[in-house]
Amino acid sequence: MELYHVELLSAALFALGVYGVLARRNAIMILMAVELMLNAVTINAVAYAAFLDPGRLVGQVITVFVITVAAAEVGLAMAIILRLYRVRATANVDEADTMRG
Amino acid sequence: MMELAWLIPSLPAIAFAFMVTLGKRLPNWSAIAATGSIAVSFALFFFVFADWLGAKSFPHPENYTFVYSIDWLRAGDAILTWGMWIDPISLTMLGLVTAAALGIQVYSWSYMAHEPRFTWFFAVHSLFAASMLALVMADNLLLLYIAWELVGICSYLLIGFFYDRRSAAEAAKKAFITTRVGDVGLLIGILLLFVETGTFELSTIFAALAAGDLSEGIVTGAAVLMLLGAIGKSAQFPFHVWLPDAMEGPTPVSALVHSATMVVAGVYLVARIFPFFEASDTASLVLLSLGAVTAMGAAAMALVMTDIKRVLAYSTLTDLAFMMLALGAGSVTAGMFHLLLHGFAKATLFLGAGSVSHGSDKTDIRDMGGLRRVMPWTALAFGIGALSLGGLPPFGGFFSKDEVTLAVFLIEEPYRWIFLTVALTVGFMKALYMGRLFFSVFLGRLKPENEHAHEAGPAMLAPMLVFTTLGAVGGLLAFNWTDGYQGFGYFVFAGDHQEAFHPNWWIAAASAALAVAGFGITWLAYVTGSLRTDSIIAKVRPVHTLVANKFYVDEVYQWGIDQVMLRAGNAVAWVDRAFVNDIGVNGPGIVTEKSGTKLRLLQSGKIYNYALGMVLGFLAVAVAWWWAL
Amino acid sequence: MTPDVRFELLWPEFLVAGLAFLVFTLDFFVRPARKEVLAWVSAAGLAVIIAFTVPFLLNEHDSLFDGLYRVDSYALFFKVLSMGIGIAVILGSLHFVDRRLTHPGEYYAIIIVSVLAMMMMAASGELLTAYLSLELLSFCLYILSGFALQDRRSNEASVKYVLLGAFSSGLLLYGIVLLYGALGTTHFAGMAAALEGTGGVDGRLLVGLALVVAGLGFKLAAVPFHMWAPDVYQGAPMPITAYIAVGSKAAAFALALRLFYEALAPAYDEWQLLIAGMAALTMIFGNVVAIVQTNVKRMLAYSSVGQVGFLLMGIAALSPLASNALMVHLVGYSVTNFAVFFAITAFYNATGKDDIPDFAGLAGRAPFLAAAITVGLFSLAGLPFLAGFVTKFYLFSAAAAEGLLWLAGVAMVASLISLYYYLQLIRQMYIERAPEDEGGSVTVATPGVLAAVIGAMALGTVLLGVYPEPVLATIREATAALLDTGSAWPTLGSAGQ
Amino acid sequence: MSSMEGALLFALIAVPFFGALVMVFFPADKHSLIHWYTRAIAFVGLVLAVYLFVTYDTDGDLGKYTVDFAWLPTLGIRYTLGLSGITTPLVLLNAIIFMAGVLVSWNVTHRPKDFFIWLTLLVSGVYGVFLATDLFFLFFFYELAVVPMYLLIGVWGSSTDFTKMEPAEGPGFGGGGKFDRPKEYGAMKLMLYLVAGSVLVWIAIVAVWAEARSATGEASFAIASLAAVEYSREFQVIFYPFFMIGFGVLAGLWPFHTWSPDGHVAAPTAVSMLHAGVLMKLGAFGILAVGMVVLPEGAEAWAPVLIGLGTVNVLYGAVSALGQRDLKYVIGYSSVSHMGYVLMGLGTLEVIGLNGAVFQMFSHGIMTGLFFAMVGIIYERTHLRDITVLEGLGKRMGVVGAFLAAAGLTSLGLPGFSSFVAELLVFIGTFRTYPLLGVLAVIGAAITAVYILRLMAKVFFGPISDRWADLEDAKPLEAAVGAALVAVLLLWGLYPFRIVEIIDSGVKPLLEGMGIA
């Protein structure tokens, strides 16, 4: 297995995530797509650490932090989306467009 | 006394300042200040004249003097000074102007007595006298121009004296703007000479001219350009239209400003810069032609006008053109001589006309007749003046007219006969219209409604009679009375053309005969009634209509102003608003705002669109980078 | 791990964190009617910390954790600036919170946490640290922007902010990781060294840089990554709008400046034009769209997008002079925006309105507010005697000195456009008359504290415009630190210093 | 120059500036106090300006540095003030117009405090531009002089709506068609236009500074040191137009002039006076004292364009004025036309022409101040400015008419009034360099006579309508202002030696510095 295999996997995952963000209308789904992007990041980080920088643990540390941050982010975002649901009875982001222009 | 010459224009100027600032508080003093100052100036003139005669062993080759000179402005290499130039030409003018101004002010005491703006009249009158005197004494073209413009503005103010009459307001405007057009030429000519010679000083400029430093084109150009100013001020064709309208002003104004003094400033200017005309045949020919055209046209119009002052105005035009003819023919002597005598005679006539309208409240000669019965002195004065201007011997006007005709006779071929014919014809017409004027106003039957008309008071009569006398006997100045004074030509001359009095009897006889004929015909027409003017007019109806409508020149000008100039104004104003402003100025603003309106649509309010924007932004950055590498 | 880490240098951060906990805790014990106390405690606490920090760190120059975390005058400058911004926001929020928000304890505590995050951003010397502090700040702002629970717009703003923020952090992280892969390190200094070593730019590096630019661009609200900004500004509670406009932007620029100066300077030639282009696009877009806005918050949002364009010039020009200019402009921008935003907050507190026509006749109803807004707007437009004039002059000169005269020209035209819409608001206040009905003639009262904050900010705007030298001297000190650690300057030495 | 005079220069700016700041704390309803206070400020300025003018030593050199204070050393910005032969008359002009403007503003009762604060600030900015010898501060004050204009016009100005007027009888009062000019439009256009001009100036300033910095290694905004640097010809040719057009916008340079008539018309009297009288001169002054001094080769290369545009200004402004029906528009376009002479004078790059340009700035300033003061009175009394309606006012308003006539006669270049001398010098300069344009300029003066006399004849002459039976003539205060302005015009018109001597002492070294003359 070469580095670029992993990189391609990660890139594909990232692109899927981006696609999800762009294509989904449901806030939860968008959030999940973002998670996908962050997973791509972690895979990449670990791969770089393993292939290019084996002596140090920078990639792994990045991964740990990203996972933590992602968890916090999901928690926070869910809370906010919950408010959206409370106020508008939907989690569809199409509804959240009163401000524009 | 020569060093005090600067006082001559200054005194009236001071009087003006006094009247403008304090006139309202000291109304009684204003006329005294005005007349007093001009009287002192008049007296000073004699001292200066005497000094000049004494200082310069007469005749003298260098017939000018600088008396006083101050630095007026220094900028860069231009050093402008104010000085005075006193020579026979300016002395002649000084005498005429001070005398006329004094006489007419005395006349105005009574003529203008009931005007509420009496002080203002005397103030402007004083300013006029000051500027006119400064004009004739100026030693440089700039000072001359300054005084020239001031004279013009005084004329404007005096014509518009009855400013609440629309016609007066319009006439004043017309006069100023018309002369202003000529002044453009004058100023350009002066500037041209400054650029060429680096100075406005007449003496230096003439020296350069004599030394041949100026190219022929410059000489002709400068002469013609300055001539434009002269014909504007002297109301020569094609700038003649303002003068008849200028009669809207009070009569003393017409007398002083628009016949005796201001309008001859143009003639004076030509005389002053005569070396240029001497040096340029083209310029002389232009001058001659303009004079001829104006003389013929104006004389024709004088024949058909019916307003007393307008007839006089057109006669003034004719005489001014006559002076121009003389100058164009190369005789400063004749020109100045006619200027002087015309001044006296015309002052007489205008004062007489003023007296007539003052006494009878009429201005149209068809409403007059037989007035000699109620105003005999005026009739006497007016009669002598008319005969003099009509060129009947032995009055002064005959001699000056004769001098002019003689000068024209001396023009070189091939133009000699053309202009001589013109001069003689005009001489005949002068007699015709003067006869018509005098006879139809004072002789014949007195109309019943004019019986209450009354003779003017002494303050009006006295100046009138003085001018009458001067005009009647002034012709004698032409003769060589003493060894020291060999005639007017020994006193006033251009360059070294000093010449003694030498009449050409053929010319004199011809012109005298024409004058007699003219007066005779009018006698038949207006006194005895044996010649029916109606039938003559009927025979030449189209010509009469053309002339009575002043050759439609006013209409052409009016059309030009309304249809060309004002339309241009409207058009430019419109372009300025519609294009420069609405497109050029508002355009970018509108475009910016429109782009704002369009661009804000990008901001759709949808999260996924915003994310798409970010992705596209990223792609753009990456691609741009890729492409740049 | 290096054993001899001087943890004591982190005292300010510890203290701020402690203050946040203190406020959280105090909240339990303070009666609802007396919640004001919390604000005073927070503000006073930050003030005390500033007073402690300045002498404490004045001449310190060290980096902790093997270069992850910097303690230098640059960081100190931004620490003080952040805390100052925190104090201003807290005091400026006082009455707003009182009247329109619930849970004041959390509100103030979260602001303090976000101040901590801002302090850390300026001090980060490594990409992951920078990311973490940035996320901390973002989290706080997500919450704060949705703090008006009953307000649909506040909620919408919060949703947009958090989702797009998460998305952008995904981009940023991916970029960071790619850079790590390309350069083998995430330390700024190391990145610079590696950049100088690499001959060309490979795909990883390129994509990584582009992603980092996108992620940071989101934070900075640079076009085209700005789209969240107007909505969030409009929806967020008014003082939070001010906070996002000023605080978040200042911190992001603190980070960006360090990143570009310390880590990316060797690749200057590659990115200069790109950043310059982005700057030009940002200032034009922001200002042009601002023209057609009718909501004052939205207008100011676009205006601050435009301002980002000006600030980006400081990065694009990359010189000692430019960094000074960027920072002084940032300071002037902060003070000025606070003056405007708080004055508008005061108006909103009293009237509940925030559309531009609502300001009609304000000069008669509240001369002080109108004057403060005018001072602020004129300063933003870059008119003299006010901060904006000097700082823009400085910034544009610096850009021109680096051959970016065209960009300075674009910026000046953009300022001109901005003048137009600022004048629209000024026109409403001074020229139009107040509507006769619906209490339009009622005087708008400004509470003392808020008035004091507004007055102080307006005064600061004027002072900076009249005599900026003291502030500049401080900034020169601060950037000196930046340059010490920075790598070789690609274009010129320290001329102008 | 002694330190005493340095203090005077400082005071000249500081008195109005701090005076305005102090006024902020005045009670807004004490109108009389505010009026007298502002008059006092104006009077102090007038006294200082007269003193500096009278004692001015023409043997000195250009730009005497008297106040010097390091303000922002990093960029090389110093607060330096100086006085030269060119600025001395302009400072006097500003003082005179400010005094006159404050006096004729006795009738400002709507928020007078704010009005006078802005007005006074504006004036301090104008003083600053004339006195600053550091480019940064020059620009700083330049902007300061422009900014208050927006509110001064927007709040205290008046709107014109041609769409509601009856069509005019007779030819020539088209006024550019039917259009609506609310004061807000005038104010906004003026502001944006002037700031747009200053953007160009700013670009050029920054470019010159950067160029000088890289050439000498030293940062400085001092005009003298910037001028000492040799810039490449290419650089000069590129950046001089920025100065020329940027400053030219304020000077009413065609085709960037339209803000000026609209602005003047909308502005209240005192503001029109200051604006047309002094502010437009800042533009011309900027071209001269910054553009030409710093980039002489650029100035030479662009001189034909400048003088050509100046000629267009003269003719276009005059012909435009011919078509207007609003009194203030006539004067507004007349200003455009007269500023053309200034620009032409500058374009000659020749000692007499420049003298003329500077003198014309002074002279036109006084003249146009007089114009606007008198038109303001007419408007105040009749609430009309429509030439086609006003008639025969001379009967009731003789004094106003006389002063307006004096201004008009000055404007058409009547000898005896200072504009004649100024224009004469411009003409001489132009005839020496571009004679054909000189001819056009003289013709422009003749067109001026047409529209001025037309205006006078229409408005003041002729029979008066009963409508104006109890029209009030100028009050003593207003008459005094008019008389004072006329006296200034006459003084320098009849004996311009001293003022031209002062101007010349400033122009000569300037040209020498440029390598000309």
C-alpha cells in the first residue's frame, strides 16, 4: 500500500463530505457530511504520520484532537439545530433563509 | 503745470468717489463737486496747453511728453506703468472733452433738476469725464484700454439711467455688449503687440515699428484688431446698431457721451496708433472701406428717421465715418479737425434737441414745426449747428468737411475716385438731412398743441450758445494766422506730415455747391412744400423700406443672438445636464448601484449555496495558483 | 517534550480561564435582578488581568512547548487588545442583556472564554494549536450568535454560522493536514524552512494552501468565503454582532498575519498576487453590495466585509511597514466599529428598530448617538481627524511601497463607494426629519454606561486620527517580535522601520 | 520668519478648529451668542491674515517653515506649516470670505450651532491646506475642508425643481430642460465627486511618496523634499494627471465640473460663498503647489491639456451660463468659466500666467462671494431665483443691485476691478504660449458680458411688479459686507502692485524650482 492510495481514499471521503454538505437540505445530514470530511482529515493525518514522519506522533495527535473537536462540534451544532427545530418545526435548512440579499 | 496734468482726470474721479460714497448724505454738494472738479480740469488744460506750447519750441519734431509715470504692476518680466502722453492730438481731445463736459454739466443742472437720481447722474458723468480724460492722456495701450472700458461702462450706466424703462435697459445692454465685441479685438491686438514687443508703452511700440522689428502680418493684424475696438466704440458698420438706441439716455448724455466725446474715442484711437495704419496699406484700406460703407448707410438712415435724437444719432454715425475716411486717407489732421468741429456742432444740436423735447415733450419731428416762434434762441443755436454740420460755408463744419474731402482726394489710385465720390455724396446727404431736421422742426407752421412749449432757461441756453459760437467760428482754426501757427495741420499731424493750410478750390467749390443744393432741396420740401416728399418716397418704396428698417441689420443681429447664441446656451446647458451630468456623473453611480442589486442576489440565504460559494472559491484559488505556476 | 516549560508565562491565560469559571459559578449565587454584577465582575476581572499582564509579559520573549505557543510582544499586543475588546463588549452589552436576553451568567462567561481563545490565536506558533484556538473562539461565537433564544433570526444566524463554520473547519483541517504532508511539519518556523527548501510547489502543498486560505478566508469573511457574515451579523444580538465584527476579525488577522509572515513568507511570490486579488474582490464586493442594503446591521456587515479587503492588503504587501499598517488599521477599525455598533445598539435598545430609515431625524432625538455614529462612519470612510484617515493612509502607503499601487487605487475607489452608503445613514440622521407618528419625536435615551463606552470609542477614534504615534510605537514593538522569528524577507529589509 | 509668525500660522488654523470644538458645548438655543462667537473667530482670522499679508516679506523663499512637529515619523510625516507668496493672498481671501459669510448668515436660525460648527471646521481645513507644507497634512486638511460640505448643504440648503416651473418666455432660458435638483442630490454629488477627486490625489501622493522613498531610502511627506527627488519622466507623465484631475475636480475642471453648479445652487449663502469663493481655489492651488512642484516634467508634458481644458472651461461655462434661468445656476456656471482662467494661467507654466492664475483665484473668490451674498439676499427676500420671473428689482433693492452689478462687472473683466488685472495677466501668459487659446479666452470674457448684462437687465432693470411693493433692500450689515468686498475688488483692481508683488515673490521661486524661468 502506497501513500497515495490512502490519500486517494481520504480525498474521496472528503469529496463525499463536501458533496453531502452541498446536496443535503437537512441540517443533521449536513452535519454528518461534515463529520465525513473530518474523518477524511484524520485518515490523511495518520497516513502522513506513518509514511512521512514515522518517528513522531504529530499525525496521531492531530487525529486525537480532531476527533475531540468534532465531538464537541456535533454536540454544539445539535443543540443549535434543536433550537431551529423548536422555532420552525423543521430541520430543513431551506426554511432558514429569512435573511438574504 | 505740466507735472500736474495727472490731476485733470483725477479730479473728476475724486468727485465721483465723493458722490458715490457721500452723495446721499450731501446731495447739494454733488453737482458742485462734479462741475467744480471738471471746471478745474478745464482750467488746468489751459495751463498744460500753455506749458506745452512754451516748452516745445513750436513746431517740434518730438511732439510728445511724458509727464508722470508710476509703477502699477510688476509680474515676472512685465513691468506695467501708468504715465501720460501729451501731444497735440491728446491736447485737442483734452480741450474738447473738458469743454464739452463742463458745458453739458452746467446744462444738466437745470435739465436734470427734477430727477430723483440727480446725484447718480452727476457721479457717473464725472466718472465718464475722468475715464475719457485718462483715455486721451494714456501713454500706454493698457491704460488706454482700461480707460476705454471705463468709458464704456459709464456709457452703459448713462444709457440705462432710466433703468426702469425696459427699452433703456435693453439699449444699455446692447450698447455695452456691441462695443464689447469690438473690444475683444482691441484687447487681442494690444496683447499681440505686448507679446511681440514686451511692452504696452506707445513710444516703445512705435520705436519698434519704426525700426522694422514687427513683421508686416503683425502690423496689419494689430492694426485691424485694434480697429475693431475703434469701430465698436465709434459705432461704425457693422457695430453701429447700438448708437441710435443709446438715445434712450437723458439728452445731455447723448450730447456728451454719444456725440461729442465718447464715440470719437474710436477715431482718437485710430489717430493715436496712426503709425500702424501708415505702415499697413491693407489696414488703411479696411479703414477707408468701413468709413465709406458706414457713411453712406448712416446718411441714408438719417434721411428717413423721424425721431429728432435718432436723426442726430445717425448723423453722428455719418460724421464719425467721415473722420474714419480722413484717417484712412492718411490725414490725421483732417480727421482730428473734423472731430473737433463736429464735437462742437453736435453738442449744440443735442443740447438744442434736449431743449426742444424739454420744452415741448415731443421727440418725433413730424409732431413739430414752427418752434422758432416759441423757442427762438434754441432755434438760432440749432440752426447754426445744423448749417455748420450740413457743411455750409462759412460755418466751421464746412471747413472740416472740406479738409476731409481734400484728404480723400489725395488718396492714391485706384481707389481715389470711389472714395471721393462717396465723400462728396455723403457731403450732399449731410446737407439734406440737416436741412430736413432743422426746417421741419423750427420752420413752417406751429402746431396748436405745441403752443404751450417754452424756451429753456439760461443754464441750458448758455452752454448751448457757447458751443454754437465755437462751432460757427471754429473753422477759422484751419487758417495760418501767424508764423507760429500755420493752421491746424501745423499743430495736429501724424509722423512728419506737418502741413500748412492749402485749400483746393475745386473741391471746396464742389462741396459748397452740394451743400447749398442740399439745403435748397429741403427748403423746397419742408418749408415751401413745393417738393412732395411722399411722392419721392412712393417712387423708391422698397429702398425706403429697407433704409427705414435700418437695412435690417438689427434684425439680423437679433436673430443671431436669439437663434444662435442663446440657442447655443440652451443647448450647452442641456448637454451639460443630459450628458455630462446624467450620463457622465450619475452613470457610474447608477452602474454601481445596479451591480449592487445584482450582486446581492448571490446572497441567497441558503446554507448550501454559501457552502458552494466557498467550494468554488477554493477551486478558483487552487486553479489560479495552478495556472500561475 | 521539553521539560523546562515556563508555565508561569501562561498566567494570563489561566487567569482568564479562571475568571470565566468564576463568572459561571457566581451566576448560581446572584439573584436574577442583580445579574448586572456579573458584567461588572467580568469587566473588572479582565481589566485587572490586563493590568497584571502588561508588566508581567512586557519583555518576555519565549516559546513554549517546543514552539507551539509563543510568548512575545506580538502576542502580548493581541492579548491586551482581545481583553480590551472583551471589556468593551461586556460593558456595551450590559443594557442589551438586561432588556433582551436571558442567562446573563453564561453570556458573560462565554465572552470571557472567547477572549481566551482570541489570546491563544495570536500566540499560536503551530497550525494545530491555531486551529484549536480558532475552534474555541468559533464555538463561543456560535453560541453567542444564537443567544437571543426567542428571536428567529438569531437562531437562523446561529444555524448558518455553526454549519458553515463546521464546513469551513473541515476545509481548514484538510488543508492543514495536506500542508503537514507536504512540508513534514506544522510549526510555522519549520514550514518556512521547508518552503525555502522545496524547489517547486507540488499538488499537496498547493491544495493545502488553497484550503487553508479558504478556511481562514471564512474566518476573515473574505470574498468569496464571506457569505455567512451578513446573515450572522444581522441575526446575532447586536453587541455580539459588534463582537464578531471586531473581535473575531482581529483574532483571525492576528493569526493570519503570523501565518503568512512567519510560515509562508518564502512563498511570497506565489501567493502575493492571489491575496491581493482576493483583497480587491473583497473590498469591491463588500462595498458595492452594501450600497443597496436597507438594514443597518446588514449594511455594516457588508461594510466590514469591505474592510477585510483593506486589511488583506496588509498581508498582500508583506513588509514591516505593511504589518504595522495592518495592525494600526485593525486597532482603528476596532475602535471605530465599536463606536458605531454600540451607538446603534443604544438606538435599538430604545426603539427596537434597526432599518436605515428608522434613523431619520436622530440628530434631533439623540444628538450624542448621531454624532458618535457620524464620527464612526466618517472614520470608516477614511475622512480626516479620525482614525480611518490615518490608518488607511498608512495602509495604502505601505501597499504602494511594495508595488501594489493598483490595489491601493482600488481600495481608494472602494472607500469612495463606502462613503456613499455611509452618507445615506448620515443623511437620515441629520437631514431627514423624524416621522411625526409612532413616537418618532421621542428622545432616545442612552444609559450612562453605554454612553460612556460609546464616548470612549468615539474619542479613541478621534485621538487615533489626531495623534496615532503612541499606538504606532507600541505596534512597532509588537511587529518587531513577529519579524524576529520570521524568516528571510523576500523583498526588502527593514527600511521604513 | 520669526517664531512669532509661526505661532500666528498655527493660530490661524487652531483658532477656528478649536473654536468649533468649543462651540459644541454651547447651548443650542443661544443663537445670538453663537453668532457673535463665530464672528469673533472669523475676525481673529481676518486680523491674523491681514497682519501676515501686510507684513509679508517678499524677499524670502518659497515655503517658510515655521511650525515643525514630528507627527508620524515612520512614514516621515511632520506637521509643518509655512507661508509663501502664493498662499498669503489666498489665506487673506479665506479670512475675508469667512468673515463675510458669517456676517451674511445672520438669518440662519435653523440649528445655527451645528451650522457654524461645520462652517468653522471647514474654514480651518481651508487654512490648513494653504499653510501645510507637508503633503500628508495638506491632504488631511483638504479632506477636512470637503467633508462638512455634505451636511451644510444637505441640512441648510435649498432644492430647485425645474419641473414645476412654467416654461420660460423668450429664447435662452432653457436652463438645461426640466429637471429636479433636490438639495440632497447636490450635496451627495458634491461630496462624492470631491472625494473621488481626492482619491486620485491620494493615489498620486502615495505613489510619489513610495517612489521617493525607494529613490532616497528615506520616507518623507515634506513637499520640499518630495520635490527635490528626480523622478523618471515616465513616472511623472503617468502620475501628474492624477494630481491634475484629482485637484482639478475641485477646481471645476471640465468635464468634472457638474458638481459645482448643482452644489452651489443647493448650498446656503455662506456655504456657496465659501465654496465657490475659496474651496474651488484649493483645487487650483493643489495643482500648482503640489502637482507642478513635485512633478515638474509631468506638468510640462500635460500643460497643453491643462490649458486646453481651461479654455473649454471658460467657453463652456460661459455659454452654459447663457442658457440658465436660475440666478444661482448662472453664477455657478460663471464660476466654472472663471476657474477656467485660473486653469489656463496654470497651464501656461509661465511667470506672468501663473501670477495671473493666483491673482484670479483671489479675485474670483472675492467676486463670487459678493455674488452669492447678494443672490442670497434676493432669495431670502423674494424666495425666487428664477430670472424669467424677477424683474425691476433695482427700484426696491438698489443697494443689492449695485453690489451685484459690481460683482457682475468684475466678472466680465471691467478694468478697475481686480479680475481685470488677473485676467490680463492670464491673457498675457496665454498669448505668450498658446496665442490661439488666448484669443478664445478673450472671447469668453465677451460672452461673460452677455450673460451678466442679460441677468442684470432682466432682474434689476425694467418696470417693477406690484408684487415687490414692500421688498426690503440690503440691511446695513449686509450692505457693509457688500461694500467691504467691493472695496477689496477695487483696491486691488486700481492698484494691484502690492498683491502682485507678493504673488510674484511666490511664483518665481516655484518656477525656478521646476527648472523653468
